Amino acid sequence: MVQEGFVRVNAMRVVHPGHAIKPGDVLTLALPRRTILIVVMAFSDRRGGPEDAARLYRFVDPAP
């Protein structure tokens, strides 16, 4: 998705899959029938379950 230009970080198009992100960054994913906005809340020091992962980001509803 990054190489095809469908990912933005803080409204800037990402051109490299290894682009660094940090807490507070907003990811925009342009999918075929919708656009998803995700705010990075934090990172984890270790792998956890789905409940732990869900605390690390939040979805933002795009404006109509």
C-alpha cells in the first residue's frame, strides 16, 4: 500500500515502507471503498494480545 501511494502520515504521502512513526501521528489509509484514519497512541515494549494492541491506537471517523 505504501509503495502504491495509499498511505499518508500526518497528511504527507509516505514513499518508503520503513517510514518511522511516533505516538500522536495520524495514519491515513486509502482503501478501495473507504478511507481509514488511525491515531497512533503509543508503542508496546513487547508483544501482547488483541486487548493490549487495541490500546495502542484509535480509529477516527472521517468528516462527512
